[in-house]
Amino acid sequence: IAGLDIGLIKTDPAAISMKDLERVSQIKDEYARNSLMRELGTKYFDDHIDRAESAQRSRELEADIIKEIKAMRPDLIEATSGNIGRNVYCDYWLLRTFDYLEGIDKIPANATAFYVNVKNGGCTADVTFGGPNIRKEKENDPDYNAEKHRRFEINRMQWEAITAAARDAYERRFAFVKTKIDKHDHLIRIEAKELLAGAGGIIFRGLGYEQRRRYAAVLGADLDKHKFYEQNDVVKARTSETESTFLLAAMVYADMDPGCAAHVNDAGYNVTSKPAVFEVNKKLCDVYEWLALIGYEESEEEKRMRSLNDKLYDIKYFEQLYDEQHAAMGGTD
């Protein structure tokens, strides 16, 4: 206590107890100790001295643990929590975490680093060990990165080709239905219950944003050419000019057709180095079945795409195509 800087005290010394001075004297960090001296006798002192004592206990326990770990394995590198994890950005791969108070029964043989996490004011502590991060080493391997890039480009080529084919098929379907509507083709004059076959009760659910735009377009109204507040009036005008049977056909088609969707599950929507998994798009099959009612004939390409027999679904085709293009460019990307 005699070593404390009494000149830092800002309150009435008579209001300060010897116990408080003794607690401050036990704080080893000079900066923290002097800060506490200035707060002696204030309402903040009790809270801040508790925090200082807690932080000191944590630092002391952490130092003891590090010393013990180093005695067991002098070769281990002391790391931070950010250096050890389970992703490519970490320097070390997470191997195992021990509750220090329960004892470290065995340090992993392939461990190369560790970090200590003391919590609750020195009441609990964890020790985490990390080993070589193979994923990071692979990311720094030129051959690995070259093959990863190759796989990505092959899958991207396949996905772009399938998307283009799906867009062409959609445009063909759309043009067919629009021609039927424009010409009032009598092939479309069938009973409403037949027209709704395959569509179920979707007509009664209302049209979404994309379906509404498709519905307007198939009736000859391009909503992009009109201001937002004019679009409802434009759609209403086109609706009033169209016979009920054709109107019903337009509404059913607008709601049924998934647009440029292809036969691919969610894995295909984000191009990665892993190949996409393709499945039959049942909704698209229902659209083709319904279109057949009004005389639509699928192209051979559409049939192959629907049965997943098209070369677009064969990743080997794109591997060969990519390698040929890559060779033609002299091996440069």
C-alpha cells in the first residue's frame, strides 16, 4: 500500500478504506492500478476493481496454462483463435478442444499450434489444438487451382448451354400460344375444363409479378413500355378485348409456364466446381402436356431435354469441349 501514488486520489481520503487500498495494491498492471486510484471513493470503483481483479486472474491462469502446455510440447506454436478453425482461411485445422479444468488427457500427435481461452474471470478455460490445414495447402497448389478452375469453367459452360436451350424452348412455347391468341385459332376453342387439364386450380390463386407480365405480353401488351401506374389499365384494356376462351388460355399459360427454367435442381443455379445434379422438372412437363391440348408439337431438342437424354446433361461433353477450346487457345485462359 505504501507504494501507491496517493497523489492520484481525487476524493476525500477519509472516505477511503484500507481494504480498498489493499485491493488496488494487488493489481500488477501499473496503468490499471493508477486508473483505480483516481476512482477510489467514487461510485464506479467497486465495479472497476472487480473487473481489474477478474482480468488479472484470467491473465495469470492463461500464463500458467501456456507454461504447462509448453512443458508438455515445446514444439507447439502459440496461436490465436482466428488462426485455428475449419476453413481455408485459417492457418491451422482445428483438431480438438479440451476443458482445461477437467484435464488435458492427450495432446493430438499431429498438433502444431494451440490457443488458450480463459473465461469467467479465470474460473473456466479451454485449450484448443490445431494441426496442418490441408485445405489451405491445397488452395496454394497451382495444379489444384488449375483443375478447380477447369471444373468451374466446364460446369459454367454446361449451365450456360442448358440455360440457352431452356430459353429457346420457352420462347418457342410462348410464340406458339401468342400466335393462337392473335389469330383466334379455332384449335384453341375447346371446353374450359379441358383447357385447365394439368393446371389444376392455379387460375384461382391470382397471378404473381412474372406471371402477370407474361399474361400481358401474350395478349400483346408490353408492360415495359408503360409507366407503372398505367399498367393496370393496359392489362384491363387487353382483357376486355379478348374472348373468354382465349382469355382463359392466356391466364392458364401465364401462370403455368416456369419461364426459362431448365430441368435442374437448386444445385445448378450457383455455378461451383462441383457438377450440378439434374432432375425432371414436373411443372415444365405439365406445361407441355397442356400445350398439346391446343396443338403444340415439341421439337426433338425439347423432347430430349425433357427426358434428360440431351448432351447438355452430360458433363463429359463439356469436359471435352472445354479441353478442345483450351488447347486451341494455346493453354491460356
